[in-house]
Amino acid sequence: MIRQRIRKAVSIGGILCLLGAAMLILNHTAQNGRRTAEVLPQIVDQPVYVTCEEGEPLEVSLKAKEDVGVGGFWLLLVNLSEESSGTVRVAVTDKGSNLLMNQVIPAQTITPGEWFLVSADFRMVQGEEYLLSVLADGSQPYFMQTLEGGLEELPFEEQVSKKGEPVGCGISLGVNLVEDTAVTYGEILYYSRQMCILAAVLGILGVLFGFERLWNAWKRIPFSAFFRRYGSDLFLLLLFGALCVSIYSRAYVKGIYISSDSAGYLREAVNLAGGNGFAYDRMAGYDSWFANWPIGYPAMIALVMAVTKTNAYLASKILTMLLVGGILLLLRLCFKKDAWIYSLCLTNIGFLNLAYYTWSEIPFMLFMLGFALVLARILKEEESRAKWYVLLGVLGLGCFLTRYFGIYVWMVTGGYILYLLVAYRKNRDKGVIKKAAGLTLTAFISGSLSMGYLLMNKVMNGMASGVSRTMWWDDYEKLTNDLIESLLTEFFNIFSLQIPNLMEEFPFHIKLFVLVGLYAGLLWLVIRNCKHLTRESVLLTMAAAYYVIFIGIRYVSSMDTFYFRFFEPASFLFCIGILGLLLPYIKGKKGFHFFAGAVSVLVILAVWSVFENGGMEQSGGYYSQVTEQWKNAYKEIPERSVVIFNDIDFRSSYYRPDVVEGTITPEDTLERVKETYYGSRYLCIRAEFVEVMLESGEYDDSISGWLKEGMEKLEKGEDFLVLPLNED
């Protein structure tokens, strides 16, 4: 017994000695250590550029705020192609015209829209000025403009000039800061100290209690039973949390995802929250009817605004989180413990981009998924209760009220009704004819309500869907190429991948063969495994119908070209249907649970990385910075104004819903302008625009005289001419 204790003590001592030796090595300073910090400016996420004209150097004066070592400059350029044979020269000189850096980069090696590093090795001295010049030869790259205040973290003051004239903004130019530092081997080898301590603890426990006994105790912990019972639900909660963190960080703290459609949804939501109903510009004094899009999505945003007391944009992000939770809950109710694998459809690149933007597709997908699942239940059961038909009608109406295209679900239902009628002719089964009658009645009631909504739009707006959607000129070859590209993108988005570079370089007529091959393989899988009137068949049928009907409509009417926003709702249903066909082949197989664990770890690491990268830091957040810019842009615009030739960021239209945009043509008179903008109290126009109008001599005397009189009273330093327009 004494010998055994001595052996244990010696073993523990040996382990502690090894730990001490390892720590001594890991805490030893590595030779010639240097630390590099990447500092990038905050750039505008809109297409606002500073151009580099061929042969004309773009010069950037850099005045150092402190003594720093420079290991290179980061540049973000656009308007370049891989076919470009030109170059971009980047050089830096000091005040004595000494050349500190001179790099010539082939334009074809620059990836547009991505940061790339131009190496350097020199020091900047505090207070000294340096000149960085960018010269394009055989190319015309564009820099992105930076946000106001987006250069504060850079170690130098930046002044950009082109042809000797200041540009008046910063550009997408960052820097690598290098400093000599004492770096230990433990800092170089991540987590090496922690792993050594963990190994020592396990070794000591093994010596004290026996390694075999320790292993047997570990095996007795019921991990397998716990995860079989609760694993799916835990993963759904984990994924929900990860998606919420990603949406909040990416689309609120670090960026603003507002398109022209988004601005319309948000503006109507603000009016709804203010009690103005369908009147899109009521807060601006007008009775314009909201009809370009259905009311459902803005109404949801307005409801969240009312409950949370937040601004419209943040409310739209909170709404998206709730809708994502609703989709996950629906998957859990339908697929039980297998719901976790179906939830992976929410990691699709296209779905995530939809979630970041303020768009109506996410609620539409929730209603569409619910509609497909309920329809499948009705078709599968011998006799369905009335509540399922009612729920189907409500979900169908929800599809329509989030996207007008949602009425297509009743076209699909019509196809199933015809199928049931044919089946009844063959078998004379009363249950089948009852089912067909129930679906017909449901489609008639819900469809009639949808058509009534369109009729209301027609009466109030003059057009059923708010705007004319008749055909205008289209480049059909480009449209077809966009269709091929979009469908290929949809396939690779499923796996959260981009189209491979090799395939991206294929001509479109060759990409067509790739596309046909991919979708032919999927069609073979469906034909081989899918049975009639199953849940998977309904999901796939609704997805296929969506693709076909939407593509057909786009070729006979004009709207945006094909891209992920249009196809992702169908791809979402398609993926769920395909997973249902594949699950019997993979469930329970060797490696299935390992895959589940690996995906869970990736989700946890994704959330961790958001926090590590400062994605949840509120100070200086992107939204607050941009809204501060909007506040400054509108500071001279009084309440209830029309802004002529408006050049203020279009995304801010919901921020000032009391303001409308307008124009004045040479044919307009002052009386006509007052009649056109009857709801506005003031007319605002930039003073520089007024000067151009007056110099042209093209405008009516009543307008010119009015503007001249206003310009005479304009105070120095004021950007906008503000003129009284209409009295209430």
C-alpha cells in the first residue's frame, strides 16, 4: 500500500514537473516578435465611389497622428474585371520626396469588392505628412467612399485629392500597423496553456482513481440518451439564437440592409403605427393609397413597433427573428425530433440574405410552408376536420397579404382538386369528393377575399397592384443568362457555397448544360423516391409550380431581373422536400450523429466569432452613425416639406415620413406646383440646384421669380432654400 502511494506521488510529481516545463517553454518570449493590427475604415454600403481615371494619379495626403510602423495598405476597389490587362500602381513618399513604397499590381489579380493588401515596411512619424498616390494604367478602378466619421480609428488624418482638387470624403483605404512586441510561444500556439493544464488534470485524476475507472465513469454518463431525447430541441434553440445574433449584428449593429422596396415597407409601417391606415404619405399631408405591395408585412412591423416601442428598422429585425422562430417551431411541430436536420435549410445563403434585408419574403415563406404542410395533411388523411380547411384558407390569405404572387398557392390547389376529381371518377370514393369539395370551398372563399383586396386597390389607387406591370423593353438574352446564373446560384446556396470559380468562367450556353445536369439528377431522385400525395410531394409540387409560374410571369412582364430574392422561397420548400426523401437513407447510419454534433459545434463557433469580432458592440454602431447622417441631412428641412430634386439617401424615407420627393419641370407654373404638392407646407431645394435652374433660363417666370426672391433672403451657410408652399 505504501509503495502504491509512493508510485502515485511520484507519478503526480512527474506530471507536475512536465506541466511546469511546458509552461516554462510556453511563457518564454519568442525572438523578434512583431504584432500586426489591421485597421480598416467604415465604408458606405451604397454605390458611392471615388474614381481613378486612367493616367491621372489619385493622391492621398496622410498626416500621422502618432508614431507607427506600417506593414502595408489595404485597398478595396471595384469596377475591375479578370479580363483587365492593366495595372494599379501604389506609391508612398515622405515630405522629402523619398520613395518609401512602390508596388505595381496587375488589375486582373484584384478581386472587385474585396480588401487586398499592398505590402510595405516603413515608419510614420507623428505630425509628419506622407503622400500616397494611386495611378491606374489600362484600368479605371473605383474606391468606395467612407462614412462620415468612419476614419477615426485610422492612425493618420486623410485628405484625398484628384487633379489637385480635394474630393471631400475618405476612401476605402486601410492600413496594417506593425509594432515590435514580446510574444510568448503560448500566445503563438493558441490554447496550448489550457490544453497542457487539462492534460495534467486528467493525468492526475487517472493516477489517483485509475484511468480505466475514470473512463468507465465517463461512459456511464447518459450523454447518448440525453441527446436522443432533447438533442433536436436543443439544436433548434441553438440555431434560433445564432440566427438572431447574426441578424442583429449584421443588419443593425454593423450594417443597414434597406433597398427601395424596404424603404416603402418601412414608410408604410410608420404611417400604420401613427394610425394612418393605408395612406402611405398621410404624415406628409397626402392621401396616397399603399398598393404597390400587400399590407401584411408593414402591418407586422407596425405591430412590433407598437409593442416594443422601437424604431421601424429595428422593429423589422425583431420581426424577422420572431418569424424565424415561427418557422423553426412549425418544423418542430411537423417533423418532431427530425426537425433539426430540416432546420439546416435556414442556413442557406439566400435565406440569410433575405433575413438581413427588410423584405416580405420571410413572412411569405412561413405562410407558404404552413400552407404546404396543411395541404399535405388534408390530402393524406381519409377525412379531414373543418379546422384544417379553415387554417388552410387563413394561411393562403397570409401568403397573398405578404406577396401578391402568393395567390399562386390556389393555382396549385386547383391542380390537386382536378386530381381528386379524376380519382373520384375512377373509384367513386365519397371521401375523395368531400375532400375536393372542401378544398374548392376554401379556395373560393380565401381567393375571393384576395381578389376583393385587389379590387379595393383598383378603386382607391387606379391599379390593382399599385403600378403598371405591363411589359417594357427587355434584353431577353441577358434575362435568360440571369436566369441560368440565378438557378445555379440557388443550387450552390443550398450548401452555403458560391458557384466554383471554374464553373463561373463557363460561357452561359455551357452553364446551361451544367444546370440541366444538376436538376436532371434531382428530378431522377424525386421520381425514384417520391410517392403521390405525400408531404414531400406537395412541398416539391409547390416549389416546382413557383419556379415555373414565376419564370413565365417574368418573361411577359417587367420587374427586377432573376436573382436569389425571387427564387429562395421556392428553394426553401424544395430543400425541405428533398431532405424528406433523403432522410430514410441517412438517418441512423454511421456518422449521422457525428454530423449533427459537428454542425452544432459550427453553430456555436459562429456565434462566438460574432462576439469576438465585436459584432454586438453598440458604441458607434452602423445604424446610429447613418441615422446621425440623416439627421444632419434633414436639419434644414422643416416638417411637412417637399424636397425638389432630392439627393438625400433614399433609405431615409421612413426616417422622415413627413417629407416627399418632387420635381419642377420647365413647363410647370407656381400654381401647378402648389396644386401638385398640395399636402406640403414648404418646398425645399438645394441652393446650388436653384442657381443652375436660374442660369438655364428655361423655367416659367412665376417659378424663376419665386426662386430669385427666396435666394435673396437665403442666409450664408444654408444649403437648402426653404419656401412657404401651402397653408393648412
